[in-house]
Amino acid sequence: MHGTGTHFTDRTDAGRRLAARVGHLGGADTVVVALPRGGVPVAAEVAAALGAPLDICVIRKLGVPYQPELGMGAIGEDGVRVLNEQVIRLAGVGDDQLAAVERRERTELERRARRYRGGRPPTDLRGRTVIVVDDGVATGSTARAACRIVRARGAARVVLAVPVAPADWTERLSEVADELVCVGTPSPFFAIGEFYGDFAQTGDEEVLRLLAEAAGGRRAPGPVDVDRELVLRAAGVRLAGRLTVPAAPSGIVLFAHGSGSGRRSPRNRHVARYLNRSGLATLLFDLLTEAEEPDRRKVFDVGLLGDRLTAVAEELGRLEETRGLPLGLFGASTGAAAALHTAAALGPAVGAVVSRGGRPDLAGPDVLGRVSAPTLLVVGGLDTTVIDLNRRARARLHCVSELAVVPGAGHLFEEPGTLDQVAELAGAWFLRHLPPLGTAQDPVSRAP
């Protein structure tokens, strides 16, 4: 690898390419151990290729308080703690700050370990070759902690395998592993994510699914039947989108994002992947063209956004892959108001609506009063202003509705685990309220 271009499509692609580098390690005594969450999709491919069992080693990075992406150490199961004294010193992190970060991360580590293991003990590693897998190495703190844990659990041979790492990674980590395997060591190296086309956060549900499939001796099935880019005409403009359709979908969810690229939004893509795994098709697309995105007036022009969303919804009824599927709408930011605008325009043709951190109030009292689709408003617990705006908007809805507040979440749901909760809430809402295939449902057309 050279330069800073994209080298892996996603973690699955990275895992397949890494698996090709560790074929010599296959054997009855080999175990693959993943670092959740991002390392699990990579490790699942490695374990499947080797026919080896898959387990996890829960590690939490200790990020510098004012720059969380910069690791100053890591903690892991069995009380393991690794500190990067140089980073701590250069960042000026005091003992109290370090202790506060460690307490917070220890709480999350224990939560994840309980959920992922479900009361099951770790795989017996005594006398075995253990391949520790993550989606990449940056500072190396988490990898170092994981290697120490599996060594302490009795591994006879420890192999650290990652898709991408800095050029000097062997100098930093050769002391904790018997063998180091990497697909590429590009230079310059700034962050793991720059070498992935899709580096969206891996959710708890995906981790649980992959672990269950590995425990059952099954490869993960192909996730979708259709996954393609497309261009849709709406209200005189051409809008780019990405259509994903799993096998035997039970409905389709149309995403509405009021600003920036809706189809590239990592949060929308995270939720969409969860919905795909739940058997729902998704269409992520851009309500504004690239030329229009900088114009803040258009970002808040709910009538414009709603008309375009409605036109796209009508177009879905003509596409072969989505014709006849029950329709749900997922809106974020001003896209939530656009989704309600479309729900009011299309009436019974819209089966359910979900808003994530949205501004449903911008739809206006008249539109809100005409929405008939069951509507879920999801807001972060720390987003107090938007909570109030959602409460006021909900009071004007005459349909079935709920307001779900995710504790500890800000406006963008960037806090650990909060976006997973959004995905789970949305999936449950759509599966509950979208009409089953074959039941009476009005075609996608404008309501009078």
C-alpha cells in the first residue's frame, strides 16, 4: 500500500484479504479472537476461511479527554491496563483526568462483555494458536492489551493480524506477539478509517449476529440481493441514491436527509444496515444536488425537500425491485419534516415514519395534523432544545405516535452505543407498523 487512498471497500473486504495472508495458520488448535466492535466483521471472515472458532477479547481505548480519537492507553478484560506514557505526557493529561476516562470506559467494557458473551465463558485458549484480529492498528494500545490477555489465558502462540497499520508497527508490537501479519503498511498514516471506503461504526447487533453465526458453524449469508447506485428524477432534478434490497424484503424504508449527502451519511448507513439485516430494503439518497447543498435556504425549505421526497417515493412504486413493498420513511434533521410532508401527501401509502434527532416542527401544524402513518420521534437525552421541539410537534399529530429519548445521547448520537439504540428502535417500529405483504394497502399516490 502507498499513499492515503481507499484500499478496502469495507471491513468484510478487509477480512477476506487478510484471510488470504493467514492461510498457513489454519489447524485444529487455531482460535480467532476479535476486538469488538470493528474487528469482528474482519475476524469473522478470517475464522470462516480457516474453519476456526471465533471469540472476542473486549478492549476499550483510553482516549485523550479533549481528543478522544488519540489513544493514551487501553483497558481490557481480566483487569489488563496498558498506558502510553509518552502520549499522556505530551497531551498534559493529569491523574484525575486519566482516572475519569478509565472509569467511563470500564463501565462500557463491562456492558459489552456481558452483552456479547451472554454469560458464556471465554474460549479455552490453553496451548492453542490464537490469531488476534482488529480492523487496523494506530497507536497499538488496544492490540497490545489484547495480546497480553490471550497470552495470560494460556495461548501457546499469539499472532496479531490486521488489514492496515503504520510502517513502524512491528517495532512497537513485536514484543507482545510471536507473529505479525498485515495486508499493508501505507505511509503517511494518519487514521485507520482513511484506508476504508466504508468505515461506519459496527453495531452491537452485527457483533451478536456474527458471533452467533460463527458459533453455529455457518458463514454469514449474502446480506443483500440488490445493492446498487441509481439516479432518480424528482421535481426536475436528478438525485443520486443507493438502493439495497435483501432477500424476500418485508418493506422498504426511504431515508430523508435535509443537509449534505444522505446516501453517504455514516449514521444513516449504520441504521440502514441494521434494517437490511432485519429484512427491510432501504434507499439512501440526496434530497439536494451537490450544487444546492451549500445553500442553507434550500436545506430548510421543507416544501422543496418534501416535494422531492414524495416524487422519489412515487418512483419506488415503479422500480422492479421495490414495486408493491410497504413504504416507511426515516428522516434526520430537516429530513424529518420532509418525511412528514410526504406522509401527509401520500396518506395511507406510507406505513410508518421514524425521525432521528429531527425537526418535525418545521413541517408546520397543517402538515402534522394530516399525517396518518404511525410516527416515532427519537431524540438524544442531552439534546434538550430538540426534545422540546419534538414534544410540541407530537402534540399536533393525530396519528399513533411515540417520543423515544435515548439517555446520554447528543444531537448526532455519537456516544458509544446510542446509534445502535436508534437502529433498534427504528427497526422495531417499522416491523411493527408496516403492513404485511399481501394485505390491502393503497398504491403510492398523492392523497387528496
